[in-house]
Amino acid sequence: VQLQASGGGLVQPGGSLRLSCTASGFTLRYYTVAWFRQASGEERELVARISSSSIPTYADSVLGRFTISRDNPKNTVYLQMNNLEPEDTAVYYCQAGGRLWGQGTLVTVSS
């Protein structure tokens, strides 16, 4: 039973990335899935969450720029990040069911 986060990288301001959170050993569609991020020297913060019925919620700082979605056949949740800003630079983590964490994936927004 594990979560695998991927898709991070280096992108210029204004660019886009799509993060993936793929589950193995269990069916992700039955759980609320959340993306968190942690910038260097900062506390981990909630970025977006999607309920088991696919209702999304977002932090104010990413509203209108990030989109969380599910692909149930692929047992995956995505975080589409558009119009990225340097302030979005952080390690991004996915979480399922409020308890299971994936490893982080680093997003760096820099010119």
C-alpha cells in the first residue's frame, strides 16, 4: 500500500506542470486525496483536496491557477498547476485518507 508522487521539475514563472499521485495496493477513488506543499523553512500547507465524490477545494493562494482531478481507471489524482509563481516553489506531497503520504516531488519556479 503506497502512494507515488511524480511530475515535479524546474519551470519558468508563468509556466505549467502537472503532478501525479498514483496509488498501489488500494483503490484511490474511495478516499479523499490532498496535495500539500512545504517550502524551505516553512510549515507544510494544504494546497488542494478532492473528496471521494470528486468535490475539490483549494487554498486561496492557488485558486484559479491549480486544478485537482481524478483519473479513476489509472488510480491517480492529478494536480494541474498553471501560471506558476516563484512562491509556488516547494516540495509537493500527496496524501490519501488523511493518513497515507507519498514521497515528495520538488517543484522549482525560477527564471
